[in-house]
Amino acid sequence: MITIILPVYNASKTILATLVSVKNQDISDINVELIIINDGSTDDSEKLITQFIYENKHMDITYIFKENSGVSSSRNLGISKAKYDWVAFIDSDDVWADNKLAEQILIINNSAFNIDFIGCARNDEILSLYGNKINKLHKACYKELLIKMFPQTSTAMVKKSVLDRVGGYDETMTHSEDGDLWIRICFEYDFYYMSESLVVTGGNKHNFGESGLSANLLAMEKGVQYTLLKLYNSKKISIFFYVFLRVFCYLKYVRRLLISSYIRRVNSKPKGDL
């Protein structure tokens, strides 16, 4: 029923914890496959992955090593190979709670309404939209995502048919590619968010300002602005909303620069100086 897609690039320090969290999912009565796409890693990632596969032959695992071409390409390859109706994404430095998939499947199966996409909270965060805390299952609209992008990639489950129809990830994008895909899905399909925190991402690092691709704030901002331009050019948003969003997102970028600078200064101080 579920295909799990795990892109990997030089993740030898974190990949085993990620794989173990997938292995420990409490879903023994559900068909699950794991597709691991090694995007040309040059560290010990492949050695660790192949050893894990050897030690867990009971798991349905497909391992693909390819030339480095980016996370969007890796995820699209995984989507193309998926054999089940639902696709769950997980990144190689993130960890799922044991009940992550089970809780999402429970909601999907027991809901009186259609669900095409479901994400959840991570790192015990509480999502707030327009000043209101989201503490129950929430159906999102595209305007909410344009104002505040959510959820994080490793929390998401999506119908494979939906991914196929919207065209998957934009492989020209190296940053903010998830937001681009989420918005395209939310425009046309039933997009839900659950408030339970079922994922730990990147060792609890901040959304921005620390290690990982998210530290490249300028590239992220360019990705956001590119997504907005695509929406305007496709006539999905008006010129007025487009201009508002450009200014709004730029101001958020400046705010993040300031916060990132503060975090780096604090982290660089000797502990005795704090």
C-alpha cells in the first residue's frame, strides 16, 4: 500500500538511524516497499545501506545508485519505480516515530472525506496560521501554503496518482522544490495536515540557519520567487497577489537572514560566555 522514497547523498552519519526508523514502523498488516536512491554518494553511505539490506532481507527494499543529479531527480526516480498507491517521503537525516505511517493510514482509512495528501508536525512544533494554532486535522488551501509553507518533506504521504498527474518534482529546482510541488498539489487536490508530531528532522535543527541545504537562504529565496513566477505565468494567481507575495516573501527572507546571523553568533561563542 505504501512506497517509501529515501534519497541519499553523503549521509553516512545519519542514514542508519533513518533506516532503523523505517524498519520500526508499526504497520505489519500493510504492504510496504522502501526505495533508496543513492545520488552518487562518495562517503560510506553505500556500504552502510548495503549492510542494512543484507541484515534485513525480510524487508522489500529496492536500492538504486545513480550519478549525482540532485534530490528532485532522485525523488522523481523513486516515484517512477513506486508500485503502491501511496508514496511517503523521508530524508536521510530524519527519523520517524514508530507509529508515523500507522497514524496517517488510520486517518486516511477512517475519514468520511477524501484525502490526497497528508502531512504532520515535526520536532514537536505547533503550526500557527493567521495567529490560530492548528491542533486538529486541518484541510489546507493554497493561500495558506503561499503565506507559510508546510509541512516538512519527511512528514508527507501523497497518492502516487496525484504525483503522476501534477508531474512530480521540478528537477530544475535545487531549493524550495517541496514547496513548489506542495502548492501544485494543493491547488487541485485535498491537502491535509495533522497536528501530531511524528517526525524528528535533522537532529532537531532549526528550519534555517544551520547545516544542510536549508542553510542556503539566498538559494531558497530564489526558489520561492521562481515558484511564484510560475504561478503567475500560469494564471493561477493575480498580478496583485503575485506582487504582494513577492514583497512578503522577501521580507521573510530578510527576517531569516537576521535570525540566522544571530544563531551563528550564539553558537560560535564559548559556552562560558553565554
